[in-house]
Amino acid sequence: MYSEEHLYAIALRECNLIGNINFNKLVRTFGSAKNAWEKTKKEYKKLDGFGSKIVYDIGNPEHLKFAEKELKFCETNNIKINLRHLQELPQLLNECEDAPAILYQKGSFDHSKPKVSIVGTRNMTPYGKQFIHDFFEETKSCDYTSVSGLALGVDKEVHEQSIHNQIPTIAVLAHGFHTLYPAKNRKLSEKIVEEGGALFTEFNSSRKPDRENFIQRNRIVAGISPSTIVVETAFGGGSISTATFANGYNREVFALPGKITDKQSQGCNHLIFQNKASTISTIKDLIDNLGFNNPKMKTEELFPRNEISIQLTENQELIFKTIYENPQISLDDLAVKIDLSSHKILPIILELELLGKLKSFSGRQFMAI
């Protein structure tokens, strides 16, 4: 189940001063975590910005012992270990410069489904709860995955409504899998996995839910999806950091506006005022902006065959249908599916966009509209 590379990746990530970005530089330079573990101390001068202080802890046998225990823990608890340098992270998350070097996973994750991250305050009001209920009611026939942080309040409601409407949901944790915080959500976390969703964390089993971990967790929530929805938050709430990360990753952010006198709407209103989020005016408009569609409708129902044949060339129709059937497919995956090189696909994509048939997302992903 696990390889030597998993062992050395965990050991390397345990070293003092080797964070996610330094880890990535090391494996890029030396080709693998194992090589980085064995060669860095001798050859660190090959690396820009790496001095002896940064690399002094690499090779520490205590970290290898820890990694061996961690692998046993993961095997016992059916935890998958995703390594960024082996391209095992969710695609959009992998594009973020500060993406986790290691992402631990319980449960299932469908890379092909569109994702939307939905976050908000722990002190949710009936207004926020009604919005979440209405959003999931309107999107229950859409084929997508929701993402949130398994906190109380908005996060909990997002995960519960997802399960109720049979939509897979991802919970990103701020601690290792040795515990579950908040404890009230343990049964919910088990239900998420049972119902085809997953739990993710970048923290190994020794890491407790310390305060600073929640900000780190929020960047994963923002990075995994092309869009983040902020339901309710006060000034300075944790969801503001999620929106800030999403802005930094050039992702779309939507915020639910509220009365200026309502404390839990003030953060959302401020995001909108600062042009850091688009206003949610209606749920229908939000769904259109997210690019969600109804998988039960066939292509022919949207565009009759005679209309397609008149408007589209053979290659245009092939690409359009493939994208329609695989929402938010990446350029690389599209090239594999239709056996056509990327440089030949891109001009046709542009033609389809000009015809109003396709919408592009960050990370070279596309969706039929």
C-alpha cells in the first residue's frame, strides 16, 4: 500500500524548517523524497536560498522512526497518503504554490466532479441556514462535490445538507486523524465517508487542533475548488481568511449579503464592498455562475442534433460533447479522452467559447453552458 517514497516524504516533512515550499524545492532538485533525504546535506549548495541551518535536521534518524510509526497508523486506519510531487493531490490544489506536500485522506474523492467550497461562521443565523437549505435543494440534481471545514455552524450544515441531498462532500480537518475536532461532529465525519465523501488533512497523527492549524486548513478549502461561497461571517471571522486565500489563488469568491446591522453579515458585506467577492443576488444566478448543470439532461435536449450539425464542425461537436459529459474536465484529460494534442484542441476551445458553448475556469478546466 505504501512505498519507500511515502516513508521518506513523511520523514523529510518532519524536519525543522522544511515546510511545504522547501519540500517541493528539494524533491524537484533531487528527483524524490528519498534522494533529498540522502543527498541534501552534502549538496545543499545546489539550492538557492538553502543554508546549513535549513538542512541541518535532514537525515535525523528520529524522523525516520516517526515516519515508520505514521505508516503503520495509516495502514491500520485505512488512510491514503497523497504526495504532491507524485501528482496525487486534487488538481486545482496542486496548482497552489503553498499546496501541502502530503495530504492524508479517508474515504473517496472523485477528481472529475466539479467542486465548490462553502464556508461561514460557527454562529449561523436562520438566514444563513435557509440559504444553505435552498442552495442544496436547487442543486440536488447537479453532479458536483461540496467542500467545507467540519466546524460547527455553517460547515456542519453544508456537510449535512450535502448528505441529505446525496451530494458527495469533503471535510478538511485542522488536525491529524488520531482525533476529531469538534468531538460533536464525529458521527457526521463517519457519515461523510460512508456516503461517498472524504476527510482530508495535511497534518500527521501527532498534530493537535492548534489555533494556527485552522488558518492553514482554510487555504486547502480555498485551493481545492474553483469557487468559494461565504455564507455568513463577522468582521475578522475565519472565513475571511478562506476568501483571502481564494482571491490569492485567482479563484472566484461569492458572498451572501445581509443587513449592515447584522453582525454575522458584516464580514460578507465588507468582502463585497472591497470587491473581494461577488454578491449573491439569487440562487439561480449563483448556480449559473458556478457553471453547474443537470446531468439528467442529455446534450440533445439542450441542443437538438440538427442544430449542432449546422453550427458545429465535427471536431467542435466532439470536443463540446466530451466537455458536456465531463464537467470541468482539464485540458490534459480532454486530450487523452479524444486522442488529440492540446495545441490542436485550444483553438477549437476558443471557437466554442466565442459561440457561447463553453466556459473556461482557472487551471485550464472547461464546462459546457
